[in-house]
Amino acid sequence: MTSAFDQKLLLRLRIEVALADYMHTIDSDRLEDWSSHFTKDGRYRVTTRENYDHGLPLCLITCEGGAMMNDRIIALRTANIYEPHVYCHVPGALRITTVSESFVSSESTFIVVRTMSDGAMDVFACGRSFDTFDTTGDNLMFRERTVVLDSRQIHTLLVIPL
Amino acid sequence: LQEEPVRSSGTETNPSWSVGDFTRAPFRVYSDVEIYALEQERLFQGPTWNFLGLDIEIAGPGDYKVTYVGEASIIMVRALDGRINAVLNRCAHKGAVLCYKPRGNVREFNCVYHNWVYNLDGALTGVAFRKGVGGKGGVGPDFDAAQHGLRMLRVETYKGLVFGTFSGETPSLNDYIGSELLASIDRVFIKPLKVLGYHSQVLPNNWKLYAENNKDSYHASLLHVFHNTFGVVRPNMGGGIKISPSGWHHLSYTERTPPNNDETGREKVRSLREQYKLQDPSIMEHRLELGDLITNSIQTIFPNLIVQQILNCLAVRQLVPRGVERSELIWTVLGFEDDTPDMLELRLKANNLVGPAGFISMEDGCVGGFVQRAAKADPNAMTIMPMGGHAIEPSEGSRVTEAAVRGFWKAWRSCMEI
């Protein structure tokens, strides 16, 4: 028999694995797989603490469903102009907020270091993500991921997802 | 044209930049620190109306928002009698900022450093230990509080847009903008607005490169390839450019027209890949709500405001210089107060197109930096603006012109006396 504590630990590990897989997909430029981390009708949003805390609905990116996520990646590959750069996501403190039969919600902190092709590096983003995962399958999938950036400022542009 | 050397106190002269020639500018205007300093004084604090914010952001008495005129920090505040004031955010004593939070509500301005107090009309009403302590210290008998109020700006509003100017010489706001371009503001601001949120984009370039970019309707279909890739907008769509009589302000718009087989404007556009279709085209949904077929309208009010309607994405963008090689673009994204939940959702989705992560606007974040970097190589070489000839004139039916960019340089040289 697994104790309640063990179950909690196991759930926490499953979330950490899901977040790590997600971050590796982005950081290793396998962006075509990005939407596969979400359920088919999963939602993805990036906003700022300023908007989030004031209840303002505007987001930097709003994707309702995998099709909109795929469009983002097709545009990034074929249409949008930007200097080549890569991210290194660094996950931070994870906290489970809600557990139910079929989903789990968590809140976690992160930073992203952006490295440009000439070697220039900066802390591009820092904040929290509010994630709700579908727990019914073998791997956790995002039902919803809301990235809330601490800063209102985006340096230059935001094209690769967070 | 009269040949006159560039007058720019201490900067190198450039004899080939003759007075009245708005088709060129030396690259050093983007990187010269003396020019930058002069712009703060002669342009931003000169005879220009600078956008400060929206009246709905300071709805109640005492509500304030910290904003900018050039680099100067400005407090836009609703006075107790309901009028809007704008004051330089600087205590008259030691010069500390009075409001160090971006927004709030106050009954008076209270400097944290030495507790000097000002009312919301900018008058000095209190000086800590003014009479000293126990008969010792305090200000001298010749100290006149009336001489030490906050520096005030003139304020005028139009359709809820609040503008301020430091100069007594700036004409009235209506005369400054001109009736034709006021009408294009009327076109968008048809009913009470609601702020949907804010974005800020830090641009690695001098503020002028972004100001020009907005007046440059020539680049839209060439740089922002999303348009072509997904078959959204082509240079041969209907539309045109309007320019204020002064040449300082402009409007560029695109109209929805029936499909045609005109191939002009399609050729030589990079990456025209019509095989790409959006898997979810709902971000492009446009509900006509302004009584016409205009899909895109970008309006500039010199020097720091852009009013945007892109489909149902309404926004005002405020351009703030942040040093000679850096600027910040603050987006206030709008809807109407009476938007249905449906309409709000449509606006939020469509906003994927614009902002720092916008499909058709993100490039403007990097392209100014490309110019900034290369401009330094040879600061006296000239950038040229030959598209559409020499004139600063409106253009009906074509946006392939740099007329409005030349209008920018006319405004700039007039303010700068260069």
C-alpha cells in the first residue's frame, strides 16, 4: 500500500517530469512538438503580473487549442523575422494547489536565460506559471498553462514560447 | 534650396543636409548624445503635444498615473475638482520624484525625502520644519512658497486622450492635429473605452527609428511577412495615407476590397508562400464595428503617440526614449465598455497579431536595432527616403511611399532648429 505521503510525492514527481519535458522541448528547439504537451483543446497564455494582478484580460500570447499553437510555430519558422536565439528554462519552486480525480493544478516559479547568436545573454523572463494538468494518461498533459511574467517589459520581442 | 550647415551645438556639421531636404538624414541622429539631449529640451519640452494617457485611467479625484514626456517623468492626476493636471514628477526642493509608484490615489503630493507637500494643482502647501524647531532653523523670511510650486504642463484632451505640453507656444491641440486627422480619431473612439491591459516592449534603438517605422507604410508588407505567408494583406489592397497640413502627423489605412486577380504587388514580395494556411484562422476574424471597411489604421501624432486599429485590436502606443540607443513602447490595449463576452474574446484572440509577441508587429522590435547597430559604422553617411519623391503629401490608393517619414523629419527639424 502506498501511503498518502508517497502518493503526494509521486504526483509531485509526475508534475516535475512534465515540466522538465516541456522545457526541454522548447530549449532544444523541438518546437513542432510544443503543442503535444497540451490536451487537444488545451489553453496557453502568457501575460504579465501587472495585467494578472489587476484582473486585466489582455495577454501577450493567447492560444486556444493545439491548432493555434501550431500556427505560432509555423509563423516562427516561416514568416517572423528575428535574430536567432535560444532559451534555457530554469524551473524553480513548485507548489501543488488543487488535486482532483482527473487533474492537478500547480504553481511554479521559473527564469529563462536568452542567448543570442552572437553570445549575448540576459535574463529574458522571470515569473510564475499556473498550470493545470490532465492526470488521466500515462504522461501529464497541460489542460491550461498561464505564464505570468514579473516584468511588464519584453526586451525586443517574444517569439519562442515560454 | 538654401545650403546651410547643420546647427547642432557642438555636433559635427553636415553640409550636405540642406535646410528643407526631408529625403535624407545623417545616421548620427540616432546615436549622437548631444542631439539626444537637445531633443529633450527642444522637441519633447518644446512646441509639441505629448500623449500622457487616457482619462479613464484616472477616473476619480486624486487618481494618478506616472507617465513620460521624453525621458521626463510626469504625473497625470485628476484634481479634486475633476480637471486633469500634469506636473513634472520632481519635488521643487531636492528634486526627488514625488510619485514612485506607477499609479495610485492621493489627496496631495507628499515628498518622502523632506516632507514637502503640494496640492494636486501643483502649489507648494507645506514645508516640514518651515519655522524651524524651538525658534531655531527653518527657512528664511524671504522664502516665498508661491515661487516653489511644481512645474506644470498645459493639458488638453481629445476623446479621452490626454496630452500635455511644456511650451506656451504649442498651438491648441485641435489646431496641432488638424481636422482631418481628428476625424480619424473620432472614427475609432466611437463610444466609452475600456482598458484591456498593457504591454511594454523595450526596443534596442533610438526612439526615432520606431517613430519613423510607424510612418513608414512601405515596409508593412515587406518586413511583416506573416501578411504574405498567410495571404492577409498585400500592397495592392485598397487604402492610402493621410497627412496633416503641417506634415507632422499621419494616418495609414488599408481597406477591405473585393478579391481581384491583380498580380501587381505580389511579385518580388519575399516569402510569398500561399501554401500556408492558418490551422485556426479565428485570430483573423474581423467584426466591422466602426462603420466602414477599414481593416488596418495606424495613426501617428508627433512625437510620441500611435493610435492603432488592426481588425478589432484597438490600442494606443506611447513611445518613450530611454537613452540614446534605447526606447520603450508602452501599449495600452482597448476595447469598448459595452463589449459582449463574445466580442472581448474575439479581441483577445486577435491581439495575437500585435504587441511584443504579435505575428505582424514583433519584427518592429528588432528591425530598429538592426539600423541602430549599422548606423554607428559611419555616422555622417545618410539614410535616404526616396519612395514617392520629395513631397510630404497624402496618397490615395497606395501606401508605397515614404511621404509620412519625410513629414517626421520636417517636424523634427522644425523643433530642433536643425
